[in-house]
Amino acid sequence: MKNIGVLTGGGDCPGLNAAIRAVVRHSIDTYSFNVIGFKRGWAGLLEGLVEPLTKYAVSGILPKGGTILGTSRTNPDKVEDGYLKIRENFRKFGLDAIISIGGNDTLGVAANLQIKYDVPCVCVPKTIDNDVACTDFTIGFDTAVSIATAAIDNLHSTAESHDRVMVVEVMGRHAGWIAAFSGIAGGADIILVPEKPFNMDEVCEILKKRHKRRGRSFSIIVAAEGATSDDGAISAKSAKTDPFGNIILGGLGVTLSHEIEKKTGFETRYVILGHTQRGGTPTPVDRILATRFGVRAVDLVARGETGKMVGTSGGSIVQVPVLDIVETDKKGFYKGKTKTLDMEFYETAKVFFG
Ligand code: F6P
């Protein structure tokens, strides 16, 4: 009989509840383990905010968006003796392992706990950004791509009716996965990603050629929020950061659309999809991925194989050492490595530019 703690940290995404349900059901039904939920990410372990997770507590949550445990961007490194407090609570609650469901920030904390503080953790990757290393996909990505694609589909008809350029800003702080996938699926005329600084004149040239050649004056540009122009003049960078030091983005579409209108004379509008991409019910793909991840995470705890992250590779569920998904910061602390866009997707998308 083991006691497992489970938490969801960082930005929420559809599919978290499916993962929590899988952890609870498999723990209780297969192994007779006890599961304690910690609320609001690492804040739950710092402050002892718990929720016992029974089968009843997770009944009916599979299709629901968000997370029944709540989440936060609480960084133990920003709290006095934060890591020591977590270890103290880990022992106080008699836990054998923590299943940490999160993105690069949350999983970086889990790596520090596992490696530096001797707190056994198993990591489950989630983020709509799909930028966690060593896994093909993260929970939430497929739903975000579906939402963004549906938005692009809707924008096509209004762009066409009004002969307008539409700039669709999607999430993707350091990686252009959502932009590339939704842009390909939605037939975008230009896609801008953080991995490839864009040249404003080239963007306008593509638009002008397209409108001249095709004799129609509408275009759809999909831009990841973290994309920047090669001269640095167009970007969404702000001075505000979150507790993990990530710059709070949003608003690239505004500057970009003004600039396009100014340089081309084409009437241009922007839509910032923002947090709509993180809301709502998860797609079947995300529910299945979350369920498979949750089940494998519990199996790893049962086998005493902590210090690992579950992931997917070529359709199979795999597990990788947590050290493979992190790098060290200036202070020697671990943080998640960013998995940037596989540029093969970008090259494919480019075939359809203009
Ligand atoms: O979780 C990743 C992400 O959705 C990024 O794409 C985005 O930049 C960020 O979170 C937004 O964070 P918040 O919800 O704190 O505004």
C-alpha cells in the first residue's frame, strides 16, 4: 500500500482531469494505493492544501476542461525554504511519491525535488504549447490546435467577404507548435513562429503577390505570440514576468496588423485567441493521451521507478529519466528544456504560403 500525491501546476489545459482520473482509478483499482490531491500546484504542497481523491471524487470529470485540483504558477524557489517545506509536507502526509502533472516549470521543480531533495516524483507532461522535451506530444496540445483551427476556419469566410487580411494570434511562448499545426490544418497563407524571426518586408511582399496573382484580397496569417521580427521591432514582449521568470506575452497581433495595413494598404484585422485555447472540453486524442500517461505514471510509482517522466514516442508510451528533460539555470537549479518546433512542419507549411 502506497500513498501517492498528485498535483497540476502551471497554466491549465484540457485533459488534466482525464489524467487525474486515470491516476486515481488505476491507483485504487489495480494497486489499492491511496491518492491525495494537492491543490493549486506546488502551493498545495507548500501550504498543505489537500483533497483526498476517491473514485467518487473523480467520477464524471473525464470530459471536463480545467483541473479539479486548481493550479498556480507558484515557484518554491521564490518562497523562503520552499523546497525544504515541500519535503517536510511530503513526509508529514506520509507520501511515497508525487505525480506532478505540468509543463516545463512544474516539471523543473519536480526534477529539483527528485534529484536535490530526495523527494520521489514521476512527471506527466502537459501544456498546450507542446514544448516539453522527450515527448512527441503533451496533454492539451491537440485540443488547442482544434480550437485554433476552428477559429481559422471561421475567419476565412469573413476575411473573404470583406477582402481583409486577418492576423490570428495563437499561444506559443517559445515554440510555434500550435501556430504550425493549426496553420497547416486551417490553410494559413503565412505562419509566424518564435523559432524563425520574420522579415516584415517579406511578409508584406507575400501578401501583395498573393492578392495580385489571385485577384482576391484576403489572407490569413497565423502568428505565435512569441514570434518576433528580425529587427526586433515587432514583438509582444512586455516588462511583466510570472514567478518562473517567463515574460507575459500577448498582443503581437495588434502591432503586426497595424504594420501590415500601413505597409500594404490592405485592410487588416486581428484576433487574439488567448486563453480560449486553454478552455473547454478536451478532444478524444487528449483524453486518451492523458489516460495513458496517468496509468503509466502510476505503474512507475508501483515499480519504484520514480525520477522519470512519461511521454509518447511514435505512438507508444515511453518513460525517460527526468534528467533528460531538464537543463540547469545560473543558480544550478533544474528547469525544463524547451522542445522547439520541428522545422520539417514549418517547411511543409511554407509550401502553401502566399
Ligand atoms: O501554459 C502555456 C501558456 O498557455 C503559454 O502559451 C502562454 O504564454 C502562457 O501559458 C499564458 O500564461 P497565463 O495563463 O499565466 O497568462
